[in-house]
Amino acid sequence: MLALVGLAGLALPYDVSLSRWATGPLLPGDLRKFVEFGEVFGHGLGVALIAIAIFQLDPARRWALPRLLAIAFSGGLAANLVKFLVVRTRPHGFDLATGDVWQTLGSWTWARTSVNQSFPSAHTATAVAFAVALGTMYPHARRFFLGLALLVGVQRIVSGAHFFSDVCCGAAVGWLAAALVLRLPGSVRWLRRLRLGEKAS
């Protein structure tokens, strides 16, 4: 998590140039469509659809779904709380050709719109928290879930919705939120039951 925050700090001076490069003709059409599809994993509706799929395909773990959803949505909620405190213009609402990275940051105001809620990426925070939660349920697919979370981060940058540092900090927020929820007493029992279930199978 600290590594992600450190990476965000290192990337901050280069955010504008990175976004200018990433939002340009970087990806061929089919690959761009694939990346754009990745957003689903970090979207509330996508999380709900995957939960429904688990409910249908894995009846033995239906009991774990409420906690799974709590972990997933905790990441997005935590990121949205941070958004309320930090004003930053999204790349698609900023002049990437001539603007300076410090001009993306604004002063705090009650008048908030989606355009000035770039920091951090709530989609990435949701995706990372969801990947951590799914990884606890299906340890053998942990890398696959983290790969999906990474795809969400790439999509947020390529689409011009977030700067690179927004995505890194969103990932850190999602990781921290998931870790905190997993340390709650109920989650400790939840994890223990998952492990016992795996040993019994």
C-alpha cells in the first residue's frame, strides 16, 4: 500500500504528460475496447453481477456474499470520502496540451461536480477491494482478480477519467479499506470459516 502511495508521489509531476500520451492513439481499436470493458469490474453494477454469478454457481459460499460486498463497496465509499476533501480536475476536463500538473488541483469548495472529482479513483478503489475479497474466497485465482483490478486502473487512465497518481492512490485506498474490514471481528470469523471450508472440501 505504501508503495502505491510512493509511486503516486513519484508520478505526480508527470501526470499531465502521461495522460496526454495515454489518452492519445495509444491502443488499437480492439485492444481499446477490451480495456474499456475492464471498467465493469470496478463498477457497482459489475460487482453486483459477479455476486449474483457466485450465488448461482457456488452455493457453498453464498453465506459469504454479504461480507464480500461489504469489503468491495468499502473501497469505493472510502475513495468518495477522500474525493470530498480533495479538488482535482479530471484529465478529460483539463487542457493537457498546455496545462501544468499543479493547475489540476483546486481549492476546496462546496460546488462540486464530477469534473473536479478526479482524486482518487473510486473505480480503482472498488476494484482493488473487490479483488482482495475475491482472493480470500478463491485463493487460486488471486492473481487473476488482481489483474482485473489492474485493468480497471488502466481503463481509468486511457479513458481520461483519472491521472496515473489518482489510480495509484485509489488502489491504495481500496487495499487499506479491504484490510481494515478484514480485521473486524466478524471478518476474522468469516476468514476462518472460509479456510475451514476449503480444508473440508
